[in-house]
Amino acid sequence: MQSSPPENNRTRATRSVTLDDVAKLAGVSPITVSRVLNHPDKVAVKTLEKVQKAIALTGYVPNMLAGGLASKRSRLIAAIVPSIANSVYAETIKFFSERMRDAGYQVLLGESGHKQEQEESLIATILRSRPDGIFLTGINHSPQAKKMLFAANIPVVETWDITPTPLDVVVGFSHQDVGRAVAEYFVDKGFERIGILSAEDHRAQLRQQSFLKVLERKGKTDVSISTVPVPTSFLAGRIGMARLLDEGFIDGAVFSSSDTLAQGALAEIQSRGLEIPRQIALVGFGDQPYAAHTVPPLTTVKFDRALIGQKAADALISRFNNEKFDQKIVDVGFQLIERQTT
Amino acid sequence: MQSSPPENNRTRATRSVTLDDVAKLAGVSPITVSRVLNHPDKVAVKTLEKVQKAIALTGYVPNMLAGGLASKRSRLIAAIVPSIANSVYAETIKFFSERMRDAGYQVLLGESGHKQEQEESLIATILRSRPDGIFLTGINHSPQAKKMLFAANIPVVETWDITPTPLDVVVGFSHQDVGRAVAEYFVDKGFERIGILSAEDHRAQLRQQSFLKVLERKGKTDVSISTVPVPTSFLAGRIGMARLLDEGFIDGAVFSSSDTLAQGALAEIQSRGLEIPRQIALVGFGDQPYAAHTVPPLTTVKFDRALIGQKAADALISRFNNEKFDQKIVDVGFQLIERQTT
DNA sequence: GGAGCAGATGGTAGCGCTATCATTTATCTC
DNA sequence: GAGATAAATGATAGCGCTACCATCTGCTCC
């Protein structure tokens, strides 16, 4: 037998300060302390100060698990993106979580890897934390996922795309419109040969389809397509472009499904000593910060990633506050930025 | 008065399935259902199946808030990075959260914006969720932050840097060593003029200091320094490099504090028609995916971002499991990758 | 065949907080 | 200054789960 007891009374030893401790020290009831934290306007100024002093003195940290259980509001928000490491999604999340934090919510992040089944299992897991709302990327979800979301009975905001039939709210823009706009731009500029450098990404495919449809209508059916797997990269752009070039593609314009790919393509074109845009023209997608500063500066499709994040947060917050005005569909639009690669 | 009641009985109406419901349906006690979920090996196979059937039938989703409150294990992990949108940190987080998820934990993400006071307030907020562990970037934290972390009494893993005195565990590498290694490499290669293109980032400054110290010892005190603010960008790299070039820097080697800056620098150098590496040599930092494929391929310092994330997760997980072996300091090292910009 | 034991299951209590309603105290009106 | 109203505070109960210990069953063993 040991003289000092083992660590099995850890719970007691490390027991942290609770709301009751603060209440006792301040000489008020626990519920008053709760009010100081959650509805300070409903407490007399004198009491408020007394309690706040006690909070500071004890170093009290509210327990959101207990609060969430009692109030049925976890103040947690789930966010699911295809890829955390892709700065394009990361930027949306940055602005989304910033605004959610300002409103008193914390963000639980998950990565679906562009896979529906992974998104589904992620939703199942993340719902255990009883988030008050959920941020999804895209509008395509498995039936089971939709069922779970419906059963969870919480606000859902879908992003990055647009649909007349969102699960709840959708914030994004039309990828079909993007495809059409670029196709029409290529036709207007009079490019003879047309190519596509695209990732195997759902939204990229949407853009590609409408892009091709417009060209077809104009009689252009001979479009060279180079597809690369997700996640995309600079290297994938080089390889994808190399494939196009090796097949004899020249004196034409290429629509790339991302700026990252376009940047790789740029490198490949330059390494072959071809002239941009005279021999190869290029349009990116995303207007990443570097797009304006590549050599030559990249023509690309711009849309506001930050705005998507903010509007998505606003949509959830207005739902939480039971606000009347609920715009179910928020189109943030896009813009073709003409620089020097076309 | 309305004929149908208003929505104030929402709690009852949308009341979700609880563990008790499952227990009743399966004809067992609630605690047995709990065991099925948390310790399935302690339940008879027959009972297990019966309960699992009931779970599937009811669509039961465990409530982690309740479970966490009762067990004092939230299965939440807090992670704080300087910048979510910076793919370098994002990649570490990706691998960290992947491994944590496999172990049954979810990640709460926060952004400190490279600021200590913001990190501090973030820690205060995030501790309310009673995370079981916390992932920090860097080893510099405010005294108040350290106090809160200590009071929280949970495992802490600091990353991206190394120190003999971590708060708890540290996973990273020595930035001083990086600075020294690059300086020695420049001296060995015989570069006459030396420049620095660096962000106002704490770790970049560490590298810069030891870099300068080595050069000084070799008698090189005339180093041109161009500093740019965080967050860094391609454009910042161009601007920073332009400043160096405008000051007459030529026929020398530049140590850039990130590949992003280096890529911008590359564009600036090329746009001026200077030859790489004959007139300007360049070393980046990070070995981003594109570094090997720029034109010309970038010499840079490589370190394993994924490994940092994984090792950090492993450190926390081994702590949770009360495993004996606890390596307090995990050095993942780095490597100078010589390509064609030097 | 009954002591002894491991394995399976259940009862009780409580984690730390907040919703709800009740009560007390301050403020107002004429 | 009595009565009415509003503001401030408190008592009670319970959110959904798990730790802890108790109980029960079936089995082995000599």
C-alpha cells in the first residue's frame, strides 16, 4: 500500500470553478450568475459588478457543454468543406468563422474530400455535437445525409453553388452561368481553337457542361479536353497543359477550372517558349490573390469568397434570431476579369 | 386566441430520440445502451445486436454534450492557427484533424492572426467548450494564456517550432537551425551579395536572426533586407523583391521567408529580364507543392507539414490513453532542397 | 452440490447549467 | 400613500448522459 493515495480522486483534485462557486462568492443565487453571463441587461448594475468581480477573482470559465445541454443551444456550428488545405475554401471558412465567432458561435470543421459518402459519415459524426447550424459546401448530398439533416432540425446553409431548391438556404453563384459567360467571351474574341483544362470536380464539371453547350450552339464541337484529378495543384496544371500541347493544341484559348491549374499551365507554356496570349490564351477561375500578378497577369473569373462566408454566417445568425426576412437564395454573382492572358 | 398553439412548445415537438428511447425499444436499461456505444466489448453479443437494431430503427444520434458533461470528456480538441487561409497551416490542420477524427475527436478551429492577444482571447473562448486537448501554433503565448491553459489542466501540444521548455509537448523543428543552414549554404556556394526577403512573422524573424549571425561571423555584414507584412502573398513577394532590385541588389542570393514570397519574387525578377540564378539566386521556405515546378524550379527548405499534424495528434492521443512513453519534444527536422534557382 | 468467480446488466446519483414560474423589491400614478 | 406595474432575484426541476457500485446469472471446481 502506498502512503499517498493514487490519482483516482482526480476529478475532485482538479475540479474546476463552477457557476455555484461564483454565486457563493458573490453572495447571489446561481441563476443570477447565469444571467450576468447570458442576459446582463436583466441584472441590476450593482449586482452585475459584484458578480463580475467574483468571476474575475475565481477565474471562472463557463462550461458550454452544461449550458448547451440545459438550453438546447450548443453555440457550435458545423462546417464541411471538400478540402481544408485548398485556400479557396479556407478563405470562405475564415470569413464564415470570423463572423460566427463575433456572434458567439464556434466552428467545428470537417473535410469531405469531395466525396459524398465521406460527407455523409462526417455529418453523422458532427451532429453528435448538436451544432446549432451547419455549413455545407455544394448542393449535392446523399439521401441519407439529407435525412439526417432534416431530422436534426437545424438551419443548414449550402454554399458555393446555387439552386432553386436549397435544403434551407443557399449562398453562392451559378456555375452554369460561368461556363456560358466564358464560352461567349471566347466566341466574341474570335478564338478558333478551344480547349479545357479541368479538374474532376463537380462544380468544374457544371461549368464545363454549359461551356460546351454554348460552343456547340455556335458550331464549335471540336474542343480539346484535358481532365486532372482532385485535389488540383500547380503540377497538375503543368501536366494537364502539357497533354493539350502534346496533342498539338496551339493558336487557341484554354478555359482552366482553377487559377492553380492555370498557373501551372502558364509555367508549362512558358517553359516551351510559346507566346501568351498570341499562341495560347488562358482563362482561370477564382481570381486568387496572385492571379493579377503572374507574368503575364491572368484573365480569370472572379467571385467573392469572403462574401460567401459572411453571407452564409448572416443567414444562420438571422435564423437563430428568428428574424422575419429570410432570403432563401443568395446569389453573390461573378465577374470575368480580363487581363493579359487573353 | 389562436386555434392552433404557437411554436413555443418546440422543444417537445422536435424532441429528438434519446438513449432512453432506444433502451425502451430494445428492452434493456439505458446504461446498457450507453455501454453498447462506448464499451461494446462489455456487452453480450446478443444484447449488442438487439440494441444496435434499436439504434438503427430510431435513428438515434448520441448527444455529445450530455455525454461530455457526464463523463468529463468532451471529445473536442481546440486548434489555433495564425491563418486558416494559409495553406501551409491548413495542411498541418488537415492531417491533425484527420488523425484526431480517427481517434474519435472533433476539431474546433480558431484563427489567431499571428497576434498574441487574439490568441489569448481565442483560448479563453474555446476553453468554454471544455476541449480534451489543445493544439497551438508556435511557442510564444501571453502569460495570461499560459495561465488559462494551465488552469484548464488539459494536454497542450505546441507546434511548428521547438523549445527545450514546452508547456507540455512540442512538435516542430528549429528555425534557428534553418537560418544557419541557409547562411552556410550561401557561403559555401560563394555568393558575394546576400539579401533577405522576409515576412514580419515571428518564426521568419528567428530564421533571419540566426542567418545573419552566421554571415556576420563570416565577415558579411552588408545584407540587404526587405520586410513585408503578414499575411504574405504573391504580390508582397513581387513588391518586396522589387524594392531589393530597385536598391541595386544584383549578382547575389536572396533568402525568402516563404515559397509564396519567393514565387512572387521569381515573377518580379523575370519581368525585369534578369537571369536566374546567374544574376539573382533565390531560396524559398516551405517546399510547397508548386516549388518543384516553377520556372526555374525553386531551391527551398522542406519540412513535413503533414508529419507535424500527425505527430501532434499522436502526442495528444497517447496522453489521453495515459500511455507511459511521452516524448515531450518531437523534432521533425528539415532539409535544404537544391533546385535551379541557386 | 455449494463456494467462488467472472461476466452481464441494472439502479442511483449527479455532471453544471438554464427554462420556467414564483416571489420580492423598487418605481410609478393620481 | 394605496394600488398597480415593472424590475430584480430566487427556488425548483430537468436537459441526456455516464461513473460507480450493486445485483444477478451461469459456470467452474473440488
